[in-house]
Amino acid sequence: MSQDITTYMQALASRLPGLVTCLRDLGYGFHRPNDALPGPSGRVPQQIKQLQGLVGAIPVSLLEFYRIVGSVDLTGSHPEWAGCEYPDPLVVEPIDSAIEEALAYVELQDPKAEYSASQSGIFRAPVAPDALHKANVSGGMWYDIEIPNAVADPIVLEEPHALPFTRYLEFSLSCGGFPGLANAPGHSWPLATLRRAAGAA
């Protein structure tokens, strides 16, 4: 299972640049161009150790994403693409976001009572803002993954499809990087082109 996940993340790291390039070539404006696909930093191995020391074992799929892909942020817009109010662009926050959350978490005296992200008090690593926040509208809880977690490929919590992390990534790419398009059949986005660029056609 671990090797399968590593192989998937290696393939993902080779597919995402094509999608990002395609979006740029089509005139899509990234909200944070430098964060679209920066790649993992050289600090990631040390950051993985830091995060595990703070909150416990990182599930394999998230760990390998941090190590091989790093992060991705497809938030943005195109002036001519219409028909989908909340396209929910693919975002996976860098490990820095999880560490920032973990540093605040370990300062809590009673996580079960004080930790607003989880009723159980178990730490949740931020994966992405929800679809509303990505569209600059006040929304709900971020998409997240519990840590510690013995499940190799755990469910992305708060995300409406309730998929394991790798399946969530693949579903996003099957929608051209914008899973919200699945709920907007009348949209004018160039979905077939985006799917091909993502290697999902």
C-alpha cells in the first residue's frame, strides 16, 4: 500500500505541471501565482519530523504528498468561464500550515474542550479551505485530515465527497482540477481540455 501511494504521488507530481501550464495558457488568473505549484521545499524532511513530534504519525498519503508534491493552489478565475459559482479549485496546503496549526494545538490545556476543529479533540491537519472560502465567501471548516492516523490513506474530512486523500486528488483531476464543476452541468469551462492536461482524460 505504501509503495502504491508513493508511486501515485510521483505520478501526480508529473501531471500537475501540465495542468498549471494549461490553465496559464488559457488565460486563467491564479490568485497566488507563486503558490500554484511551488514544489516541496528543502526543509520538508525536517518539517515532517517536527510535525510528527508535535502530534504523532502522519498518514502515508499525506506524508508522501508533502515529501513529493509539496503543495498545490489552483484558486483563481477566468473572465470568460461561467456557470459554476463555486468551482472548488484543488488546493492542498503546504506542511507549514499543519505545523502552524499543530503549534497552537499543543498549547491547549484540554484539546477535547478547547479545540474547535474537532469535537473529539484529535488534531486535524488543514488540507484546504472549503469551496466557499476559496471563492472569498465566508464558509465552514477547512478540509482536513486527522493526525495521528494509522490509516495509510484516510478520508478528507469536511469535504463533501468523503473520499480518501488519493481518491480526492484523483477526483479533482477528473474534474480538471475543479471538483465543483461536477455539480454545474451547464458551465462553460473547457473541461475536456483541462482533463487532458491533468492526465485524467
